[in-house]
Amino acid sequence: MIKAKIGIPFKYFASIVAIFILATQSLQAQKYWTLQECIDQAIKNNITVQQRELAKQSVEADFKQSKLAALPSINGQATQFYQNGFAINPATNTAQTDMTFRNNNFGLSSSTVLFNGFQQTNTIRLQQNNYKANEQDVEAIKNNIRLSVANAYLQVLMNNEILESSNIQVQSTKEQINKQQKLVDFGAANKVKLLQLKAQLSNEELVIINNQNLVEQSYLTLWQTLNIDPDSSNKIIKPELSAEKITSEIRSPKDIYDTYILQSPDVKAAEIRSRVAEISKFVSLGGRSVRLTMTASISSLFSTQSQQGVGAQTITNIPIGFDILGNPVVRPTATYSEFGVTPFSDQINRNLGKSIGFTMAVPIFNGWQVNTSVQKAKINEFTAHLNVKQVQLDLYKNIVQAHQNLKASEKRYDATKNSFDANKESFSLAEGQFGLGAISTVEYLSTKNEFLKAQASFVQAKYELVFRRKVLDFYLGKPLY
């Protein structure tokens, strides 16, 4: 049998190598996500953000179109038609029968609005502000995503830490079971304590299963927030988190509000839309103004009915009257033996026509449409002003609530920390006394369970405090990562 150099049979050696390769590939495929990467990925994949970006592009197109609409309109036309039978000769303006001919008409026309109550100017301003408002809408959605991802990220960290604590406690219980098993084997203790510890172990293992499910569920929530497929190989990086380093907020909610309102995309979007409503009112008022329009055109035509002499020329004097002395007056007239169609360029130049004109329209009565439009625009303006106040009020309420939540989280953290420290010390003493047989199993397990509850509450309070601090930092313009 072929053997490896270290003395291991080749088939086992090959299996070890294969396992090593698979493990290496698994490590390479595994990705560790930072909070910043999670936020960037969530923003990139979010459907609402993509929809808002498309809406912004649509509004941008409207903005460009509003500027282009101020330019003169230019239209060209060309026609060609054939006719047979009776027709008016366009060259001589005489009626003809039994004719077959072709006509071509060419034209170029332009018109531009010189004045319409500044409606075009205000429409450009309106569309420009619509575009700016949509930009702020996109940023507002991104802010909400940042907070949602940060919350989901911290939930994963919290559940992971609780799971780790549960595993440590299970190992501690297993050690106690091993000690009791040895005492039972030597007859130094009864089996009741051992069975009680085994029951405790079963309960703690069930807790681990539940905590593992919470970890998986929190990971699922995070990946769904990022809009990526759940993958057990994806993990998050645990940042350095110390609740002790979190400083209390000394500024009042009013101070924080005054700081954030200057950069709040929600408030900016509402204020911009208020300006849009105001501009819309001026657009409607422009409907009462006179309209001055300039038009210009150039045209020409070609027809096969336009003839000119092309054969031998003969000059004939044709009598046209008499002078005062009674002498005949003649007009020399050229006649040709043959005729042909006048050349295209000659006809175009000869038939060329140009025009320019101005039109002033004065609105007098149009079914009250302008007045109704102005009335509705004023209502929309008032509504937009109220919406700004509502957004500002909601923002202030949110900041006050975030400030209050941080203060409450600080108190909860302090209380749970004191409880955790006390229960930890109590459990440490109980563990030593239980090993010496100084306390009963019931007392030991009761102390341990209280410690586990205090530990879970402390971990939850710690991450809640971290999140509440980040929410308030967000309103202060500080980065989440």
C-alpha cells in the first residue's frame, strides 16, 4: 500500500488534503461585513431608493424640457402631389382642363412666445425646485435605511453576545455535572444533585437553541434589510463597543433640533415643495396676462405646369394700340417653336415667399378656468406651508423622544449593570459553596438562574444604550460608523 511520508495511509492523507482544500475554499467564500458595508449595500439594493432615483431622473427630464420649451419652435414641410384633369395652373393662375402635372410645395415656419405673464420663466423655476425636492426625498430614504441597518446590525451583535454567554454557562454546568458524577461514583454524594444538574443542563441547552434561533433570525432580518440572499457564510464584524465610554447628552432637545433642522432632508424637501406651490400660484396668475407671439415663415413651390421657351426664337410685333398721332403701337413678343418645364431652381427662387407676424391675445373669459386655477394654487400653497410646519413638528417630537430614550437607556443600563455585578458575585460565591457542599442544589441553581437573567438584561440594556446614542448622534450629524 502506498503511504504518505508521515506514515499515514494514502487514502486518509488524500481525505485530509480534500478537507483542508474545502475548508480553505469556505474561508475564502466567507465574507465579514462591517456596518458601513452593510449600510452601503442596503442603499444600493433598496427598491424604494431605486424608484426615487428614477423619479428624480423623470423630474430632471421635466426640468430640462421646461428650459427647452422657451426656445422658438421650428417646423419644416414638403409636399409632392400629382393631378390629372381640371386644375388651376399655379404659374399662370388660369383654369386648364385635361392636364397631368406635378406640384411641389416647400415651407419652413417658426413661432416663439415673447411674453405670457412669465409663465415659462416660472415653470422653469418650478421644475428646478421639483428636482431639488426629489433629491432631498432620496436622501431622507437613505437616512431611514441607515438607522434601520444600524438597528438590525446591533440586534445581531446583541443576540450573538447572549448566545456566547449561554454557551459559557452550559460549559460551567457540564463541569459541575462531571464533579458530581465523580462524587456519585465514589459514593460521596447522592444522585439527586446530579439529576438536578442534568435537568438544569437540559434547560440551558434549550436556551442555547432558542438563542441560536434568535441569532439566525436577526441575521435574516439584516440580510433582508440589505436585500441580499441569506447565506450562513456571511457574518458581521464585531466593532469595539463600550457602553462605559458613551457620554451622556448634555444638550437639550431644542439645541439638537436647531442643529439638525438645517440639514434635515425631510424639512428641506417640505420647504422646497412650499416654494413649488408658491411658484405654481404665479404660473396660474400668468394665465390672466396678455400673450405676445411672433411667427415667421418662408415658402416656395415648383410645378411642371410652369413652362418656358426652349426652341427657336421668333420676334413678332403685336399691335397694342395707337399713339396720339394715330400711328400704330406694337410690342415685340418672342415666340418659341418649343416649350419645356421651367428649371427647379428658377421656380424656387421666383416663387420664394417670406413672412413675419406678431399676435397679441388678451384673455377675456374662458369659462372661469384661470380663476379656478389661481384659487386651487393658493389652496395648495397654504397646504404646503402647513406641511412644512407638520414636518418640523414631527422632527422635534422625534428628537425629544430620542433624547428621552437615551436618558431612559442610561438609567436602565446602570440598573442592569449593578444587578449583573451583584448577581455575578453572588453566583461566584454560590458556585464555590456548592462545590464544597455548603448549599443545596436548589439554592445553587436559583442563584445561577438569577445571574443568567441579570446577564441577559444587562446585554440587552447595553446594546439598547448604544443604539439610542447612535440615533441621537445621527440627529447631531455624526456618522453611524
